[in-house]
Amino acid sequence: MNKTIKRVLGMNEFYVALIIVILATFIQVKSGLFFAVNNIVDLFRAIVVNAIYALCAMFAFVSTGADVSFPMIAGMSTYIIFRLGATTSIPAFILVLIAILIGAICGCVNGFFIVKYHFNSLIVTLSTSSICYGIAFGALKGVRISVPEPFAWFSSWNILRVTSEKTGLSASLHGAFLVMVVLYILAYLVLNHTMVGRAIYAIGGDEISARRAGFHVDKIRFGVFVVNGIIAAIGGICYACMSRNCSPMEYYGGEMIVIAAIVLGGVRLTGGHGSLLGCFLGTFLLGMVSNSLTMIGVSVYYQNVFLGIIIILGASIAAIQATRSMRVRSDVE
């Protein structure tokens, strides 16, 4: 029993969940509205896209390093297929495949330079992000466009609609939530039940040991960035359909809040450590800060202060735990 308690107390996810409970209780006491059914549904709707992006950030940090290209990959690929959907009769399924292909190509570019020439992943993905930005706004003259007819059904697809008896306010949960759930299930299966998943953690923890263990380090890293590009494209489509329009500018800069969320959830910037539960909890917590503090009259500016404090707190907890684990390893050796 004591070992179980110690193990739970040593998990970053426990402290993030604790902060969520404390913050939710505080907001409920002050406003009486946090646990209103419409607010809960709104909160889950609000975190869908960032939770999808969090998979990209987690895979990259756990195995290699920073990936900051996923928002603009999402924006460019989505804008291209929306333009095609508005001007041609290509069905939605084919358009989605085109977006996935574009995302995969961008991921190949990232993976090629990172694996072939051992460039820093932050520099490479930042360059890819700039290229996507230039294509979206330069070559394609990126302006806001409405959801084309092939995606009209998905844009209006709500799997749940609720109305709060207390406030009379309604909220709906978009079908993109199911897309997020499927992606997390697939990620869980890969990370926990395949050799590829073990390799991702092993490479990020100790590349030399991973090579000695027989893992194909270069292939795994290349594959991670290709998959990231695919996930980014899917997330971009979900965001545009939920918003019912697409403007590449809205994607720009979206990586910072996502990286903050996964670090808060326990992903170590040094690699080799992180969990899907932590990613989701970190995203959920930051979503709470953004969406729920207005209920108690907190100004948007003070929300940013509160957000910064939470991020520092979460990063500090992760750093302390990383230091403790290193000391334990040193003592064992």
C-alpha cells in the first residue's frame, strides 16, 4: 500500500489532477456554474484541437526534441483542401487524404533534415513552419474561407447537445471529439503495446543504449515526424470544421500553449518521459484557465498571469521529479 501511495505521489499527473480539482472547486464555489452541464460540454469542446496537437508535441519531445511546425502544417493543409473543396467536386474523403498527404510530406521534410543531417529539431520545424506560412499567405493568398460543401456534414455534426436547467444555456459537443478519442486510443496502443512505442521512449531516454538494444533510431525518428504531420493535418481539419471557416492566420503561434500543456502534464524537455494521460490533463487544465475564470470575473489579462503561474508550477514539479529520479539512478549505480 505504501509503495502504491509513493508511486502515485511521484507521478506528475497526480499533481495536475489535484490542481484541476482545486481550481474546479474554487470556481464552483465562487460562481456556482462550473459543474453546469453546458459548461462541462463547452470545456471538452474547447480542448479538442489542442489535445490533438498535444500528441504531436509529445511524440516529438519524448523521442527527439521540439516540434513547432504542427500548427502551420495544419493551417496550410486545411486551407489547400478547403480551396479545392470550394472550386471542385472532389469528395470529402479524397480531400482528407490530400490533407494527410500534405501533412506527411511536411513531416518527411522535418524528418529528413533531423535524421540525415542531425539538425536541431527546433530549428528544422521552425523553418518548416515558416515555409508553410509563406505558402499559405504568399502563394495561396490565405484569406478566410467558409467550410466547403464536402465538409458541411462534418462541420454541423454534433454528437451531444445539452441544456443547463440552472442557466438555460445550451452547449454541443462536436464530432471532432470522437476523432480526438480515436487518435488517443491509437496512440495508447502504439506507445504501450508495440516495439515502436518502446523505441520512442528508449530513443529519447538514451539514444546510444537504444541503438545497442537494436532499435532503428533513424527510422523511428523519421516516422515520428511523418506521423506528426498527419496528426497535424487531421487537427487542422477538425479546427476549421468546428469554427466553420478556415483562416491560416488563426493557426499561427498555436504551438506555445500546446507545449506548455504537455510540459505541465509531465513531458520532459530532455526526452524519454511523458504520458498520454499527462498530456490530456495538462491540456484540460489550461483549457479550464482560458474558459472558466471569466465565470468569477477574472480579467483576461489576469488569466494570463494565472496561466503563467500554473505553467511554472507544473514545470517545477516535473523538474524536481526528474532530479529525484536521476539521484535514485545514481545511488543505484
